[in-house]
Amino acid sequence: MPKMNLVEAINATLFQEMELNDKIVVMGEDVGVDGGVFRVTEGLIKKFGEQRVIDTPLAESGIIGAAIGMAIYGLKPVTEIQFEGFIFPAYEQIVSHIARIRTRSHGSYKCPIVLRSPYGGGVRALEHHSEAPETLYAHVPGLTVVIPSSPYDAKGLLSNALQAEDPVIFFEPKRIYRAFKEEVPEERYTIPFGQAKIVQEGHDVTIITYGAMVRVSMEAAELLKEKNISCEIVDLRTVSPIDTETIISSVRKTGRCVVVHEAPRNLGIGAEISARINEKALLDLKAPVKRVTAYDVVTPLPKLEDFHFPNAEKIINAVNYVMGF
Amino acid sequence: MPIETVFEGKVKYIQVIDKDGNADEKLDPKLPKDLLLRMYITMVVTRMFDDKALKLQRQGRIYTYPPCLGQEAAQIGSIAALNEEDWFFPSYREHGGYLWRGTEMKWMFVYLMGSELGMKIPEGKHNFLVSIPIATQTLHAVGAAWAAKILNHKVATMVYFGDGATSEGDFHEAMNFAGVFKTPTVFLNQNNQWAISVPRKKQTAAKTIAQKALAYGFEGVQVDGNDVLAVYRATKEAIDKAHRGEGPTLIEALTYRMSHHTTADDWTKYRDSAEVEQWKERDPVKRFRIYLERNGYWNEDLEKKTVERATSEIEKAIEEAESMKLDNPEDVFMYTYSKMPPHLVEQMNELMEYLKNKS
Ligand SMILES: Cc1ncc(C[n+]2csc(CCOP(=O)(O)OP(=O)(O)O)c2C)c(N)n1
Ligand SMILES: [Mg+2]
């Protein structure tokens, strides 16, 4: 089985799905000749040509708005927005149209666009290049929001998105684009949305997380193991919909929960998870649900970036807190 | 009834110094020597700053850097036509513009070293911040100009943006507002032929960018953006016009991005080195130098002294920037609101507590 990093796994999935479905078109800024600024679409233009792999003018609302027209006409557009911080010109098209077309037409139209975008911090980037805006999309009814944590998952989730009947926001954590490789099967497989993955089993505390923070949480869990604290790590894989069942059954078992995300805390995914646990497992809790998140500030530039984002130590402190409560 | 033509537009192209340094007598704005020298020296310093920044990035001493090599005339020729009170709205590539407008080099390095501190605006300067989200700043410049108009100030604004930026909706909304409200705004388009890997011809089917102004009801001109005097001439006219209350102008400066888009980019992936070589012959700094030498304003000795002075100025700026403490954890929270709300106080305490126990 080939070993791939996240970039390679997504690239391979695009190749595979485009071959199977000639309705798929890839469009965005620099996705063609350049192969994308992170090289995720590398080689596609050579194989599928300029009709299906399109270097667009520099206009996000143009890209996404036009993709809506393509989608209702019957194509399957995969739009790349170069960085998560640059989706905003298209936010109106996403919120006011993509998310609502099925509802407004009582199901006569669907809008199964896949919007891919590099996501998150930790790469010492410029302003607007290190954001974690998932709440802004997860909060919008009608959208599915996927954030993979590994090459294997990325392939299965993207393949699912490329066969889905509804729009998908697919955020690719740039911190782990090339951080590690793992075995990714060549054959096609899908991972359904709304199904979390137990990354590792444990009995003292549940760490709920997703994206690049999964690896950071694993690092913390490894260190905690030396202190005889056993962590169960739940990777949400999709932050909308959220897999409530897996969360609740894990928390019922451990009685303690720490949520980790690189998005700001206020109204973040952690708040939603905490609310669901309160509603469904309050009496199983031995401690309050603790959140380890970025702070409620504009993502700082590199000199201050490390203070801002969660790290293994901050997670360990939170776990110690719920253990000692 | 015969069919009439209801609109016809024209766009002028201006060049003052040709690529071999010959100036057109009639078009030469005949600027005073001290202004010419200040412009030339700033162009030389900009190029040296640019070169140094590129090297620092390769050594891991600054983060991603967008070079402006080749665009010195487009930047300095235009910014030099601005009065002190006029406002400067840059994109992210206007290092020359910042230098002209009095930003100390050390602060530019501080920003590139990854600290917001470097973006503090020098007291009393009408400079705005770097704007990375493409084309967004065009609207800010229109709004500021509009405010000046409402308040009866004789102040204009000038906004920089690239060829790629003209594809964004914000650019068109800015142009439309400027036209409708006749704001004293100069739209300074640096058409450097590329938006990362996308060539200018893929951004617009129009022959020129300048002609887009006509659709919004005002004038657009195209200039040789590697000819500092042509850029100056067109900008000065546009600024004077703005000050007279006669509304906005779009200037398309034809230039070329000689280097990578940023240090994270590799242009060999998408463009021909023959094209880059061709543009080398139109080098804006060399061309201006020939002009100055022919007028008896410049010589090898002055060049050497300028380079020496700039070298030590740049070294000193780097030294100062690198010796500053830029990782004060409280700064994460200090500037989000005018008064820190309780939840941020709590989060700041949480971070400080964590850091205390860490060491
Ligand atoms: C809204 C937005 N979309 C995408 C980007 C990513 N991006 C940064 S620079 C750039 C190309 C800009 O080209 P142009 O306007 O010609 O300016 P130049 O870089 O050539 O100076 C792109 C696509 C961005 N910064 N902002
Ligand atoms: Mg450009």
C-alpha cells in the first residue's frame, strides 16, 4: 500500500474521482498550471485539460457563485479557495445560496459543491493565513463541514464529499499537509459524514478534537500515560454534523471531557459539544467539560503564534484539572 | 432612424523616458533636481531593501516576503506625487511606498519578523496598513477620500493594487462609488503581468485595465510603469485633479514582477525565463539613472556613496529589529478592544499562569 502525506492523499483522491466522474471540474486561483499554492491539484490540468481544471480570475465570489450555476446545471464543481482567510468575498454565495438551494426549492435543486480550502495555523504564515473559521460554516444550516486529521481519513472523506448530494466545506489543516505519511489504499473507499473516530481508547478522560489538533492531543495523551492517566481520543472528522452518539458514550464511560480546537473559544465547536454533554450526560460527569482552544483574539503573527494555539502542555494541564476536580 | 454610437472611449498611453534612457523633451515634467534625486535614491534603497529581505527570508530571519523588484518606478513615481496630507493605501508589495512615506526600515523588518508592532503607523502620517485580502483596500481609499470631500479638506487618497485585484468585486464597487460620488481618489494599478501564476490575459478580456474607468464614468490612463517620470506625470495630474474636486482617476502602470510572487512561490513553474529576460532590458532603475547622468545630476561616485550609506542603514535597521523583544505574551490580548473585556482578562490570566508554571 502506498504511503502518502495529506497533500498526496487529497491529490490522489481528486485524480481517482475525476476519472470516475467526468462531471467533476476543479476550479480556483492557481489550481491549474501551478498545481495550487500547496500543490494539492498538481498534475490535474495535464491529465484532465483546461476545461475541467480551471485557473480562474482572482475573484472568490465569482468562483463560488459560478460554481452554483454549474452545479444546478449538473456539473460537480470542486472549488479551491487559496486560504481559509479569503473565502469571505464568497460568504454571501455560500450562506445565502449554496446552503439554502435545497430548502428553497423543496428539493427540486441541489447544490453539491465541494469547497476545499487550506485551514488553520501553526505554519508561521502571514496575516489571514492562519485562521480557524469552522464555526462560521458549521453554524450555517445546510452545510456539511469536514476537517480531516490524517491522509487516510482525508481520502475517504473527500471521496464521500465528491459523491455527496449536498454541499461540503472541506478544510485541510495546512499544519499537517506534509507532517507525516501513512498507508492510504489505492482502491476507492468512503468515510461517512457525522461519524467520529475513536483514535485511541482510554478510561480516565475523553479528549474530543479534530484536524491538526488530533496529533497534538495524541502527544499529550502519550505523556499522560506515563502518569498513569488513560485518555480516550475522539476525532470528530466532521464538525457539522457532529457525532453526538460517540461523544456521549465515551463521556459516559470516562466521566471527564476535554475539548481541543485551534479555533477561538467563544461559540466554538467546544461550546456545542459541552452543551450536548450537559443535555445528555450531565449526571455521568465527574468534572466540568474543559476547553483548550485558541483565545478570542485575532490570530497573532508568528512571534506570538505559539502562545495563542493549544499545545500538548496546555492539554495536559486541562486533563490534570478535570482529573483533580 | 439610423443607429447611433452612444459611447466611444479612448485610453492614452504615456512614456517619457524610453528604455534606453532618452527623454521626450515635451513630456518631461522637468522636476527639480532635489526631488529627482530623492526619487532615484529611494528607488535604489528600495531595491537594496528588497534584496536584503529576500536573503533574510532564505536565512530564516524573516517570514514570507513579497518582493517588489522591477516595480520601483511604478511605486516611487506615483507616491512622490502625493502631498504629505494625502493618504496612502498600499497592498502588500509597496515597500518603496512605505520608505518614501517615512516608515523607518526597522519597523518594516519587525513586521516581516512576525510582529504587529511593525505595523504601528508613524505619528501624524497618513499611511494605512498593509492589506492582504485582495482589492479590499480600494474601498477604504474611496471612503477616506469621500470623508475628505465631506469635510471640505483638500486631501486626496491613492490606493495600490495589482492586475489580479481588478477581478474582485470590491475593486468594481470602489470604482463605482468613486465615480458616483466623484471622490478624490487615485487608483494606482500596478499591472505587473502576473497574479501569482495567472497571467494578466486570464484576468480580463479587456485590452487594457485603464479602460475599465470609462465604464464607471471617469478617466483611465496607461503609463509605462518602468518609466518613473511617466508614472510621476500621470499621478501628479490625477492628484491635482482630485485636489481641484474633479474626481477620481485610474492609472494603469505597466510593469513586471521580476521576482517570485512571494518567497513561498517559484515562478519557474509557470513562466518563461525569456519573458523575464526581456523585461530586464526595461529596468526602471537603470533607465532613470541614465536620465539623471545625462542631466549631469548623477555619477558613479554618488552611486557608490548612496549604496554604502544604504548598506549601513539597512544593517542598522536589521540589528535594531532583531534586538527588540517581540514576544511579550500580554500583547496577544492588548489590542483586541479599547478596553479588555472580562473574558479576555480571564484568558490572559490563564496564559500567564500556564507560562509561569512552565518555567
Ligand atoms: C481575497 C484574496 N484572495 C486570494 C488571495 C491570495 N493571493 C495573494 S496575492 C494573490 C495574487 C495577487 O495578484 P495581483 O493583484 O496581480 O497583485 P501582485 O501580487 O501581482 O502584486 C493571491 C491570489 C488573497 N490574498 N486575497
Ligand atoms: Mg500582479
